[in-house]
Amino acid sequence: MSAHAAEFNAPGLVNLRDIGGLTLVGGGVTATGVLYRGDAPYPGDSAVPDLESWPPASIVDLRGVRERARFAYQWAPDSVVHHVPMFDAAAPDAAPTDLAAVFVRMLNCGEIWAGDLLRAVSRSRGATLVHCTAGKDRTGVAVAVLLLAAGVEPTAVVADFVRSEDALDSLHRRWIDAGVRKRDSPPLPEKYMHAPVEAIEPVIEQLSATPGGPAQWMLDNGADPADLDNWRARLRGGGEK
């Protein structure tokens, strides 16, 4: 381990959290131990997160094929991994300068990923981790869609998204330690190193403006109605974890 890695001392995910406890429309909060969101794991990770259940029963990896292959991580044998490539243009090395526009483009190609995403989280036999590389952009949009479709208050969705801001310095150091980026790599666009409200708000606005709301948006983009019902029950505490 390099001196820098020893100083950093973060051999595990740094932008990881359980999205339990978010306020639901009409009252109540989302269940814990159902959905985690995070950045990507790397070979050599050893830290065990302080979460209700780890390793997760299911993992939804939103990264593209090249990203996954470059730093392949071996999950526990009992964990089921679902590869749902979402939007390669949001990968760190293809970082956009206008996050809001890229987020909306993700929605506009929702038929590619929405059904597979919902199927994976709704049919999981336990906690599901949704992740990309940073756990901020692709994960941010995917989780926002899942939360809104389940009836989470939009203000709570925004608050959850901006929490990634606190992890971005640690993420950058982790990428260098893991070899994802080099110390002399060209700097990422400044806007990429933030999780601004202005980036996620257009996503919420577009989903909310869909006739029938976010849940109908998922159905319109290939989601199974039974998966949607099961997902809403699980996240709202009315189904099996």
C-alpha cells in the first residue's frame, strides 16, 4: 500500500448510505435495510460498512462494460449482481460540464434501463446496493426515480442527492489510490465535483410532469406493474426486505 493510501485509510466505499428514513408523501418514512446507494467497490476493499445488512443480497451496477472490466470486483457468492448499463457519458473520464442536461438525457433513454432497474430492486431477497463509479450521477438519477416512484417527498429526494457533496474529496483520493485516476490526470470539470440541487431538480420536474407521475413514467419505460407494486411495498415497509 502506498504512503498516500495509508494516510487516506479508506479501503472501502466512501459515498455509501442507506436511504431509509426519507419522508413519504402522506406520512411515514422509507424502510431501512432495503436500498443502499454508493460508489464502486474495488479489489482490495476490506472495510465492512456499518449498515443493517452487508454484503447486500443484490447489487445493481450501473457502469458500462469497460468500467466494470477495468476494476473487476468479486462480490460474495450469495450476492446477485445485475448489470444495468445506464449512461456511459456520465462516467468520470467522460465528465459532463452540464450535469442537469446529462441527467435529463438519462431520463430520455429510460426505456434502456428503467425496467431492469426496477426488476432488480423489487425482486431482491434482501438489501440492494445501487452504484456507479461515484455513486452520485447515474446513481443519483436512478435512485431519484426509484424514490419518487415509491412516493418519497421530492424535497427528501433532493436532500438525499446533495449529501454526496460531502464525499467528493474522499472519492477523488480513493480513485487515485485505486488507480482509477492518476495524480497527473487532467482535472475533472469543476461542476462534476459537486452534487448541486440544480442538477437533480430538472429530473424531479420532468418525472412529476409526466401524466400519472413518476410511477407511470416507469411503466411507460418498460417497468412491470407487479414489480412497481412490490417495490413500493418494500420501500414503504409493507413487504419483505
